[in-house]
Amino acid sequence: MKLKKIVSHFVTGVLIVLFLIVALSTVMSKASGGAPELLGYQIKIVLSGSMEPGIKTGSIVAIKPGGDMNRFAKGDVITFKNSEDMIVTHRIFDVAEQDGQKLYTTKGDNNQTPDTTPIPSSRIIGKYTGFTIPYVGYGMNFADSKKGSLLLLLVPGLLLLIYSVVTTWKAISELEQKKSQPAAPAAPSNPDALS
């Protein structure tokens, strides 16, 4: 019984933390008008399976932006804007240099062949830190939509309202029970006792 209660509290705690991360990053990205950022790391959502099994579809990943974008080596995982301005996270397959700027050929771990267009260092956003949380990206992606934003506003408010009603109802029920119970009779005095 005690183990069941501990597991229940742990699962509830994890779900609350995940919800808070999703809500906080969504609010921050809406406020800044850009990518969600937490403690200097950008949070990106992975929408394809090109980096599986290491990075699952629907995961969120932490990217460290900034620094010298010519510092990366073969094997590093980077996030960049490709030629269609889509944000991609892939592993560096090969490094070349042209006009003093490095060009990175990238490849998804789950892809058979490298990407066709080399990425100049100027298009790199940052380096993947190795931090990923599977499936949270689905929630963040939904939260970023109109329906998701509306739900993030309505659901917590409704839950608070329901909690208030239930708590008030329980308190009133307990008061009514106390009022309806007859008062305990006074203990009879002992006629045999000497004064």
C-alpha cells in the first residue's frame, strides 16, 4: 500500500514537472517571439526520425547557441538552418573549407546517405548538448498551436475552479455532519462518592 502511494506521488510529480517545462517554454517563446530558451539553452522540437534511435521523433533537445561556428568536428551533432530555412539537427559527416569558412556535410544517424547540400558555418544555430526528453515535443508543438494555447489557458483555470468547488463542498459537508450529531451526554455524577 505504501509503495503504491510512493509510485503515485512520483508519477504525479514527474507529470507536473513535464507540464511546467512545456508551459514555461511555450510562454517564454511567445514572449520572446523566438525559440524557447531555458538557462541559456534553446529548446528545439524534433519532428522527424532522421536521428533515431538516439533522438526520437517528438523529443525535445537542448541546443547551446553561439560561440565560434567554425569549431565543430566530424561526429559533432549540430542544429542548423538548411537551404529551405528548415531547422535540422544532424551529425557532421565531413568538414571542408572554402574561402576561410568551414562547410559541414551532415547526415542523420538513421539516414542511408549524407545530406546533399553542405552547410556553411554561418547557418549553424548551435551544438546539441546530448540532453533530450522523448515525446515532450508533441506537447510543445500542440501548445504552440491556437487550440493548444487556448487549452493551456482554460484547463488550469477549470481545474482550479473544480478544486475550489470540491474543497468548499467537503468543508460544508463536515460542518453539517458536526451540527447534526447530538451532543454527548454529560457523565452522571457518582452517588456513592463521598464529598
